[in-house]
Amino acid sequence: MLYGKVTGSLWSTRKDEKLNGWKFMIVEIINATNTEKATSIIAADNAGAGVGDEVLITLGEAARLSAENSSLPVDAMIVGVVDSIEKEEMD
């Protein structure tokens, strides 16, 4: 599972019919150590996320399970919107 921030949305009028009705978001993956360059992915949205939301993303077969459609041609799915994070600082 990945953690990221929605930075935009993507619209596609010509696509596989199985993708009709799905909203697609551009998500910048957040690296816990902040040592790597930011990477963005496109994810279908199954959680009602919006631009600026921090989200949980699942990949591969887990993304299709979330959609309850194993033939859906997606590799990434937003499955949750993060409300808060508590992190203990290590010395």
C-alpha cells in the first residue's frame, strides 16, 4: 500500500469501456524518508478523494479487488482518504 497526495485529476474521453464511470486522479507518492525524488502515478478513485487530499493507494490485483471487478484494467486504486497521521519520532 502506498501513501500519497492528490495533485490533480485526469480526464479521458476515449478509453476502454470498462473504465467508464471511474474518476482518475494524479497522486504524488510521499516517501517517508523524503530522500527520493517525488513520483506521481495515475490512480482510479474508489474513495471520493479530491485535489489536496492525502490518500492510501493499493496496487495490482488489490486495486481490482477494491473495484470488485477482476477484469478492470487498472493498476492503482485510491482506497482511502487519510484523516490524520500519528508518528513517533525515533532518536
